[in-house]
Amino acid sequence: AKPAQAAKSEEGIGFGSLDISVKSPEKEAFEKALDLMKNKKYRDAAVAFWDLYNNPRAKQYFQASEYQLAKALYRMGLYHSALWRFGMILDKGMSHKYFKTSLEWLFFISHKITDQSEVLKYVAKYADFDFPAKYRDEFRFLLAKYFYFKALEMEQAGKVGRPEPTKKKEKKEEEGFGLDLGGDEEEESLGLDLTAEEGGKRKERQQDTGFGLDLETEEKPGPAELPTDAIGFLSKAKALLIQVSEKSKFYPRAKYLEGIILYKQGNHQDAVEAFKSVVRILHPKRGKFRDDELREKAFFQLARIHYEYKQFRYALFYYDHITPDSEAWLEALFEASWAWFRLGKYQKTLGNLITLDSPFFRDEYFPEGLVLKAVTYYENCRYPESNQIVKEFKERFEPLHDALDRLLKKAKTPETAYRKLLAIQKAPPSGEAGRMLRRILKLALSDKDLKLLNSSVLEIDRELRRIARAGSSFTDSKIGKRLVMFLNERRRELVKRAGQLTQNRLQREKRYLAGLLAQAIRIKVENDTAELEVLKRVQAGEMDLGPILLPYEWSAAVDDEKLYWPYQGEFWRDELGTYEYTLTWGCRKQVE
């Protein structure tokens, strides 16, 4: 028997060849958008995915469109915008098909933006999530870093928790240790099914503010259990850090942060061992990893801890490991000057201060250096020279104090002060007044938190410019307008926070300068009092005129690795950091 044939009408019209697999307009639009992504036409793809995401008839493509939109924004270099959209996915919880991969994309974004606090918030929110093995160490480090910063916030808010015994009064350490979370670039493919469709019924989602609807169900996962005080956050941070594998590239940074936390907890000896471990791990020849900047930071922490315990020679040993190529070299040189002063090696103190005051670094900011110089001369009974240094200090830093005072008085709101700094950055003024304003800018940006916020503002400005230059098809689209709205709103929030930090930083610096100026006045009073006392004794015919001024012994002999070269009014870059000032006479016993 022959196979059954499709029925035909008498007119010969066949129904068997009729194609009933007609694609819906939404499916065609989704596939076209995917093709745009594959062809790297990310602007057009973003517009298409946004339209699908806000099309009530394309419910089965909502989640995929939302995810692809975030990816397209990332590929366009709009990292803050991409973080916002990936965050919207994460806020919907683990029921979202792309929850896991969106969480992974946070790590890529953390390598692209300066201030990682927004990324860290999401990482902390999903602390109980089981991350893939390749991200696990990075996740633990990021989360520990977030908990550390939360502990600092809690301390500032007065929520310290139960007290722990400490060996000595803690000094304020660096709060933003500026670790670079950079790593390999993001993977081009995360093994996703880009054509997956969502079936079944969906509940209506809450409306998304802006252009278009938000038609997806919003389901949030249960929040991770977080501490309520600083001690709890520090303990959780330390517990995460010890889980970072020794084979991971994040291990040195984890060990460094562990040292910071141990110090804050009063375990200073354990902190020293942690920092020494970082130094060994990052040894240029024998170490497992290479990170010269982090190694120098560990040296810095070791030097400061030894200085705190009055072990000045050990402190100097570690300060000497900060190389002239380092951004922190001048700071190390200045702090080493105090260590030499405490040891009574005044020629070394004054030699370091010569470097700091050289023409190469005249725009750097070490006002306390002149105060130390004046005190050094006072300690050696060189009162006229000490008074001359006090005079120089007042001439150089009283105008800066007054300029800060004027700026703070003119700034009616904190945001005004910050906008002034933004203007200085974008168009640096010239002349002496401009030099003073640039100095104020450097002062403000020495605050690490403000520096991070400032970087975020500048990054958002760049994103806004990138959108403006993207062409009318994107700029005038609904997604383009929505992004501009979001970025402007985000910028206003950042400027408000940066304004408050700017005002606080400038006020703090004004008080600091006022304190140094007061110290300078006291030094002058002490100098004048000592000189007056000598004159009174001379007038009274006394034989004992006080401290006896004697010539100091000195030698131009140097070790085999150095060459003696007398100062002739010139500064050479290769001489910086090697100067020794010869005090030929004074009233202090010389120290070998």
C-alpha cells in the first residue's frame, strides 16, 4: 500500500506544503538584536534590547533582553550604567535566569571603575552565594575588604562593639589602602545560551522609573546575615581572608589586609608577621608573585609600627626599602626624618628635609617639614636660624591658610566647594593665585575617600560625553535618555557626598595649618626666651650662661658605595635622598 498522501482539493490547491512556523515579531526582534551583539554593534543592540525589555508582548524575552542590555552597555564602556542594569537583575533574586552570570560580571566591572564600593555592596548582599571556584578567592577578598570598610564606618558612627584589649594607643592607619583588583580581562563567553527563551506565566513587575515599563517579577533573595558593630565586621573580614588560597593572586593582598585588621584589633606582633609575610611573598626574585607597590606598602606599615614602639633604627631599615621611584618615597623620607631626629642624628634629619624642599618637589605638601627643621635648630641652641625658619614657614603657609579660610567662607554649601575643585581640575588656573588653588586641590584629593568619589564623578562625566557622541540613533533613543537621567541622578548623589567630604577635608586642613602656625609661634617664643635668658645672665655677670655652644666633629668620609660631593647651590636628581647637612656647632652631644 502506498503511503497516505495529503488531501488535495479538486482545484489542486495543496495544504501539505503550507509553512505554519511563522515567527512572531518579538522573536524576530530578539534574534536581530542578538545578531547586532555578535557583530559588535552594541549601541544598536542596546536600543533593541531595551525596546524588547519594555514590550509587554515580549514577556518570554524579558530576562534575556535585560541581561543582554547590561552586557551591551559594558561593551560600550558605560561601566556605571552596566553596573546599574546588572544590579537590577540581581535585585530580582536567584529566580532570574541570569542571576549567577550577572553576579560574575560584577567582577569584570570592579576591574574597570575606581571606586568599587557599589560593586562591594552587591558582593556583600549575596555573601552566602556559592561562587564558581575561579572567582572564589577574589570574592572572599572583595567581601573582606567591604567588611573592613564597614567596620571603619561603624567606628565613625560610634558602633564599635565590645572593647578588646590593646597594647598601645592605636594610630590612625591608612583607611583606603588602594589595592588594585585588576586581573585578567573578562571572558568573551560565559557559556550562556543566548537564544534561551522564557516560557510560562509571569507576574507583573513593579514599574521602573523612567522611559518604558518594568514588567518582570521582582523577587529578592534573603539577605546575608551581617554583623551590627565594627568588631563583628573585622572578625568576619579576617575569617574570609584566611580562606584565600596561598596559590591565588589575591593572596598577597589578602595577607596585607589581614595585617591591617590585626593591627586595628591590637594584635601588633601578629600584624608585623603578616606584613613580613607579604614582603617575602612579593620578593622580586624569590617571591611567588610580583606587586612592587603592595610590597612597599607592607614596608611602610612595618616602619610605622616600629616607630610607634620607639624602635627607630628598625623603622629606618624599613623606610629605606621605599625606593625613589615610588609615589610614597617623599612620605617615607619625611617620616624617616622624624626617626633620625628621635635618634639625635640631626645631620640626617636636615639632609632629608633638604630633599623635600628642593625645587623638584616645591609643589609637594609637607608643611610640618619646616616645623621639624626649626625644632632641630632649636634643640641645637641655634636660635637665630630657628627663628629664620619660623619666618619662612609663616611666609609660605599663612597665605594657604588664609586661602582655605576664604574658600570655605565663600562656599555657601559643601557642593559649592567641591564644584570649585572640579573647575580647578578641568581648567587649572595660572599665576600665583592659580598655584595656590592647585595646592588646595592637591590637599583635598589627599583624602582617599574624596579621591575615590572624585574619580567616580569624572568617570560618570566621561560616560555622559560618550553617550552624547554616540550618534542620534542612540542619544535620542529611550535607553539613551534613560541612561542620561540615571547618570545625572547618580552624579548629583556623588557630588553631594563629595561636597561634604571636601568641606570636611578643607576644614581639617585649615585646623592643621592653624595648629602648625601656633607651634611655629611657640618655637619663636622659646627661641626668644632662651636668647633673653642668656642676655640676662650676661648682664648679671654670671659665669654660667646656660648650654655651652661647642664645635661639632664632622668628617667628609663616606663608605665605598658613596662619593662625597659638597653642596654648591645646585640640585641633581640622582643626589636626592642622600643629603646630609653638616651642623658645625651646637649644644647637643653628638650621636654616633
